[in-house]
Amino acid sequence: MGDGENPRQNADLVAPVRTVNANGRGPFAIVVDHASNRIPPRWGDLGLPPSERVRHIAWDPGALAVSLRLSALLDAPVVHATVSRLVIDCNRDLDAPDLIPAISEHTHVPGNAAPTDEDRQWRIASAHTPFHSAIDRVLDARAAAGLPTILVCMHSFTPTYKGKARPWPIGLIHARDARYTAALRDALAADTPDLNIGWNEPYSALNGVTYTLEHHGDGRGLDATMIEIRHDEILEPNGVALWAARLARCLEAARVALAPGPVVTGATTHQHQGEGNG
């Protein structure tokens, strides 16, 4: 599709990424790859009815709401995408087969069946690249200001996937360095002893769903973690408030546990494979 074919359809006045509380001074920076189910005008509805575009296949319901509450509690910047992962998945490497998903769970996405090279590059340039550049700007500014940073990648997941129930209300995924995620797991267990915490569930790095975590966390040598909350826990304000307060306590407790002094230390853990497609 050429830029001049349909100016009305191609026009999009909404930025592909937003940064909230960019100058937050707390020790955490939060990123939300799948914050929105918005499909920019250029791609119409991707051939999907409204009932499909509000499902989890298009976004992570509740993830942004929890992140914004955490921003207020922790004085943390939040960088979030405003484009649906059905257009392009910002949590995938550029050579990932599901960067532009032709099928999500059981749903075929007609508008993604055969993207041209031009369309693929347009999606990358208009959504994926701006999102990761915005994260880099926040992290660069924090480094320049001498602010220590723990990167928190926030997601939500479905209660069932391809007919399989997912019993964990929260899952934690680590990248190459597991120390902070293990400390967060321990803090959550101490805070809520009966909480069923998924370790590398419902996904793990082996499923190819940790691009943002690894690119910006491991890539910079930061402590980092990826949090997945089952979305039925955070679809209402009370659930959002409960989980944000719990995570604020436990994120901070994990930070303190690893860094009683200026040097970050901690125990290592092993990785357990999850399943799913991110």
C-alpha cells in the first residue's frame, strides 16, 4: 500500500508509544509491550470483527492499569506501546516468525496473512522501532542522571490457552540473569504465603517471548524481570489496586534483599520451561 493511496486511511495522529512519568526518580522503570488493542487506520481492522479485537490476542488487558498504579506508588517511569500486537509484536525480535502473527491462538488474522516487505518495514518503522527507542531514551536518561534501574516488563495472560487451564494468578519470567526474579518470587511468597507463583510460567525465554527483557535488561546489565498476571485478576479496579500494592511491596523487598549495600548480589536459580506463544 503506497502512502498516497488513501491519506485518510493512512493518517494516524496517535503516537505509537507513550512515556508516563519520564522523570520518575524511583529505582524501577516499567515497560508494557502489549498495553493497547488499537489498530492504526492504515491497517483497518485486519479483517477481524470487534469481538476478536477486544480479546487477549490483541493486547494484555489490565497490564497498563497495574503499571500506571505502580508508577504512582514507586515514582517509576512507564513506557507503553499504543499499537496492538496484532499489527506488530513489540516483544519479538525482528526475525521472529510471529512478529506479525498470521494466527493468534486459534484465530486467523486475514490482514496478516501475506504482508509485503514494504508493509513489514512500515510496521517496524512506525511501531516497533519507536517503542524500543523510547525505552532507550528513558534508560539512557536515568543512566546519565546516575539513577540505578531495575527493569520491570509487565504483561497479563489468559486463564486458559488452547484449552489448557493456567492455575497461577501470577507468573515470573527471568532472562539470562535470574537473581532479581528469584528474589521477587521469594518476596511474593513471604508476602502472600498461599499464592501460587508460576516460575517461568506461562512462558519462558525458550518460547521466544523475552525480547524486551533481554534487549534492554541483559543488554544493559540491569537487574530485570518479566511479570505476567492472569488477566481475570486485574480486569476491575479492586484487582488492579490489590496487585499494584502487592507488587510495589514485593518489588521493593526484592531490591532490598539483593542490594543491602551498593553492590548487587544474590543467589542463582535454574530455568524451567513454560509453554505458550507470548
